[in-house]
Amino acid sequence: MGNLVIGQEQAVSHLTAALLCGGHILLSGGAATAKGLLVQGVAALTKLDFKRIQFTPDLMPSDITGAEILEGDSAEPGATRRARFVHGPIFANLVMADEINRTPPKTQAALLEAMQERQVTSGGVSRSLPSPFFVMATKTATETDGTYPLPEAQQDRFMFNIDLAALDQADELAVVMGDPGARLPQVTPVIDGARLEALQRYVRTLELPPDVKRAIVAITGSTRPDQAGAAAISKRYIAWGAGVRASQCLALGAKAMAAMDGRVRVTVEDVHAVLQPVLRHRIGLNFHAINDRITPEQLMQELLKTPSPGTLQGVN
């Protein structure tokens, strides 16, 4: 992947961890930060069925999930018509939801059942999606015209929110001189769906030591301003904190980081390595944070540096 996407090593590492966990991925960042190329790179490197959906304001839920159509010649006397379900692009191993926040929440919600239950229900019939199944969505900056906020429930379905930073001059020069996107057609797949699922099962077998479990629960709890012993910075800047699914994602993501490093023992440092992508989209900032220009990333750094009683004390 490093031959295709220049200067985004941390993003590639987090993306790999999410794939090893079977989690969905939200890619955010400014324009021209290789979000689309990153998804296309995953499709090229894996032997997975790949579909791309361009989200637009007029996109309908049935354009994603599919719909039932009537077949038969109604002009013939006595002819019968039968319903047939036409599968939508969601029926693939890897689905790219490009610019997911350019469509209204009604259509965004069409992904909820697919992402959580790995199935689509239409006409009272539930249809299973292929396995493995991943949604990799790109998100346009909210300051851009024509965007809609993602519902909190949908954001929570994404295991990681990976932020692709702007390139420094050296990396940008490497992109301009090397044109890495042109190498995409020459990429050779390195893994198939069966092997990927085997690796996912292995990652889940790793055990979490008690101190790591306590650290995960403490870190997630520190983001909840109404929880007993919450940090002062949480009470001042956070409107709503991360839920239990965040703790589950931290635990699984830490296991993946340990496995990628060739270790069977998960450490608190592995938890810290996935802290930002797991929590940055699961924390709601209040008007104080907006006024003081505080970001979720800054909050996470401060919470780790200044533990509060009953939450982060002694997690290391």
C-alpha cells in the first residue's frame, strides 16, 4: 500500500488493523488526501468483490440496498407478473461509500442494518450479505457546501474514523514526481477473503490482560461528562461521550495492533495506538469546545495526560 499512498503510514496501519478486526472504516480529511485511492488500493490488493457507490443528494435507499421489481407481460390476457429482488451495490465484500455525507440522513440510514447485522431486509425478507463484508466510506469536510451531518448511530457503526492529514512538501513532491495512482492497474492481490477471515479469527483469540481491560474501560468512561469521577476537561467540553461499543473497538483494535507487531500479549500502548481513530467520531463537543477551538484529538491527549480520580488513575 505504501507504493500507492505516499505519506500516510499511520492511516495505512490503522486501516490494516480495522481489516483484521472486520470493522467498517470512515475516512476523513481535506480534499486530495488520497481517501479514494486508499480504498481502491485495498480493493486491488485483496481478492474481494468491490462495489463503489457515489453518494449524492438525490440518492435513494433502494439505490443502495436494491428493490423488488415486477416481471412479466401485463399486456397479454391472463399473464401473471412475479416479483424479483434486484440486488443493490451493497451486496459485495468491499463497498466504497464515496462522500457519504453528501446524501440526506434517510439514505445514509439505509446502511445501518447492513453495517450492523450484515444483512438487508426488503419486502419482509432478510438477505445475508457476502462474507467478509466491509464498508469503507469517505467523508467530505463538513465546511464544504452540500453536506449533511452523519447521524450519531451511523457514526458509531464505523469502527475507525481515520483522518488523512495533508502531506508535507517532501511527500507532495514524491506524489507529483512519481504519480503513484498510475501504479494501481499493476497491483497484484496479496490476500483473499478466506485468508482474511482466518486472520480475523486469530486476532480475536488474543487475550487482554486485566490491566489493559481496566485501562480501556477507564479511558472510555473518562469521555462521559455525566459519569462519576469524570475529568474536569470532559465536563467542560464534552456534550456526550463514547459508549460501550467504543470500549469493544478499543479492545479489538489493540489486539490487531499486537498481532501486526508479532506479539500475543496486548499492552496499554496498543490501546493508545488506536485511541484516536476509535474515539474521534464518538465524542460530541459542546459550545465551549467550539468556542475555544478544541478538537476531539486534543481532548484525548489531555485526558491521557491528566487522569481524573476513579477513571484513568493507574491504568499504565
